[in-house]
Amino acid sequence: MDKRAVHVEATIHSRYYESFQTDLKKHNEQYREIMFVQLPHRNHDRFLIIDNDVYLLGASVKDMGVGMCAVTKMEASPETILGLLK
């Protein structure tokens, strides 16, 4: 069951990883589509954008919960961050 509200769109901005693409394809076959935007390989940081709030994730999502990880709310707008990542 898709728990995302009808009016909420989801887009992941990330570097390309074959295993990620496989998981995303499986998700999109079962639930409402999550769009994917490939970032240049020079980007390492991970950002989470919820509405107009931007968070910098201090670890890979796959490693979160394994050890200490900082999540920092940033003052920059989503448009600023996405513009810098291109």
C-alpha cells in the first residue's frame, strides 16, 4: 500500500548505482512512481528535501542506524541546493 499522499511527488537526486536502479524499478512497478535525477559523479554529500526544508545527511542512507550519524537542517533553499548539484 502506498502511504504517500496523492498530491505528494517524490524525486530522488543521486549518483547512479545499478543496485539502486533495480530497487527503484521494483518500487515503481508496485507503487506510485518516484522520479530519478542522476547527479554528476563528483557529488558525494546526501541531501533530504522535505517541502521547503533541506537536511544534510552525514552518512549514506544504507549506513544510517549502524553508528553515529548527524542530520543537519540547512538554511539554504531546495532550489539553491539543487542548482549547486548540477
